[in-house]
Amino acid sequence: MAGRLRDDAEAHGDGPLTFSAMLVQEFQWSRSLTTVLLGLVPRHLPRLPWKLRLRFLYALIFYVLLAGTTVGGLALAPIAAITGAPWINVNYAVFLLFWWSISVWVLALTLLLRRRGLLRPRRAPILSWENNLYCLTRWPFIAWGVSAAFVQWIRPRQITFKVTPKSVGGMEPLPLRLVMPYVLTNLLLAGSSLYAEHFTKAAGYAFLCLLGATTYTIVALAVPLLHAKEMARAAGTRFRVAARQTADVPLLVATLAAVPVAVAIARYPAYFSAVFGR
């Protein structure tokens, strides 16, 4: 358990090559670690020293905390927008100032680590749209994996684990079910904003719903487009052909789901003026 760490250690290997393979990996990791948390920790954790208890517990509970905080954080704005009852009474600009002050120090720490050559890769970008997209896309399947582990704990049954594929065979289609979590999140947030624009005066929380809906609209569109781009490169064909053969249905559904977001955005300025106008 104690182990040894080297700051110059590097791991070389093939990770998931497609978006669907990455999501399967995230699901299985979260389910596996949560299963260990529920099954082994109660019996064996007291046998460890306190320092190792904390390290072991943190490693196993990470996915549970990530799923809980993400789902809870996303639910705050819709609940306040629909009920019209704000969670807090604070100036939004001041809130952003305090929030960004935390981010500034995190970025400064990352810059220091890269300057010392401790990042992997050593010249990894400080700000990366790929990493942001990764964080936005993986949490629904982590939450699903955590939930599956709790169901398995309550009702034990035989489960099957998949090995992450290390190669792509032909034009792999993108299943619609992999995009639906982002589409449903988008619709929930846009619907909450539309409801607030008609029935409540929670304009600030309606704006947060619109911000989230816009973000997940971009995610829902980016996933099939990037998948088609990867398939076109792997198969040596044109992007349009790959998009039609591998991601046409997810792309159509994501496009249709953007309509209520556009309607909510178009209605928001008049709603804002009605709430805050003098």
C-alpha cells in the first residue's frame, strides 16, 4: 500500500481509441471502485493505519463524490428557477469574482508544475478544450456506474466486464444512447428556463439554466461531429460520408434538441427586462 513514487515516471500504452470505448471504460472504472468501496472497505479498512485509511478511502470514494456533486450542482439552478425561491442572495458578479479567484490559483499551481517538468506530458496545455469536453461528457456514465454498483450491492447478481478495445474496426457507428444524457440535460435546463420565463421571477437562475443548456447543446453536437471526424480519418474517407454513416441520428437529435434552447434564449431579454426593469 505504501508504494514508491517517481516524478520522472512515464506510462506508455493505448487508451480508448473512440468516444464510446472511453465511456465504457469510465462506467466500468466507476462501478468497480464503488463495488470495492461497498464490499471491502467496511471489513478491511479498520486493519489499515489511519494515513492509509484516508488515502484508500479517498481513492475509492472519488467517483461517488464526483457523481454526487455534479448531479447536485446541475440540479440547483433548475430547482430555483422553477420554484422561484433563490438558494442565496448575492451579487452574481461578486460570486464570479470569488469563484474565479480559486481558478486563478489552480492555474498558477498547474503552471508551476509544468515549469518544473512534473506534468505528463511535460508540455501539456494549461487550458484545453479537449479536457473540458472530457469532463462534461464522462460524468453521466460515472453516475450510471456508481448507481449500478449500489444496485449490485443491494441485489447481488452476475455481472460482465468489457475490455477496452485497442483498435477500431471500420466505420464504427455512434449509438444514440451515448448522446442522450447530454440531450436530456440540455432539455431539462432549457425547459426550466422557459418555465421560469412564464411563471417565476428567478431571472438569475434562469440565466444559469440557459448557460448550462447552451453548454450541453454544444456537447451534444460536438460528440457526433468529432466522432465522424475520427472515423473519417481512420477509414480514409470524407467527413460527410463518415458523418452520414456513423453519426447521422445522434447529430439530428442533438440539432432538434437545440430548438428549445434557442427559443429560451430569444425570450430571455424581455423576461430579464420585466424582472429587473425600472
